[in-house]
Amino acid sequence: MKLYRINYHSKDHGSCLMWAGTQADAKRIYKELSVEHEKFNVDKPQLVEVPTAKPALLAWLNIYLVRDNG
């Protein structure tokens, strides 16, 4: 499964992360966050391959989501 990851950095909240399910949504989110250039430093969306088999998906979630949010 493909997802798009958008990292941005807020002066108030530090590093933040958003996910999009389509390239169009990723571009829209990137554009919306980029308009707020004084508040956010936005990285370009990155394509991420997410495994769909349960054991691999659980491992992926533990590595990427727990680490990114912790």
C-alpha cells in the first residue's frame, strides 16, 4: 500500500507529521501548509510503501509511527 508522508516543523509544536492516501491529497496538504510559511517549515511529500500483511504491518507501525510520535 502506498501512503504519502508530509513532515513539517512548527515553532509552537516542533516536528509534526501528516499522512495522505493519494498523491493529489499529499500535494494539497503540502500546498496548504506551505502557505503558512511563517509558521511551518514543510518538507516535500515522500512516498512510503506500507506492508499489508499483518505481521509486517505491525512491525512497520511500531518502527515508524511510534518513533515519529515519541
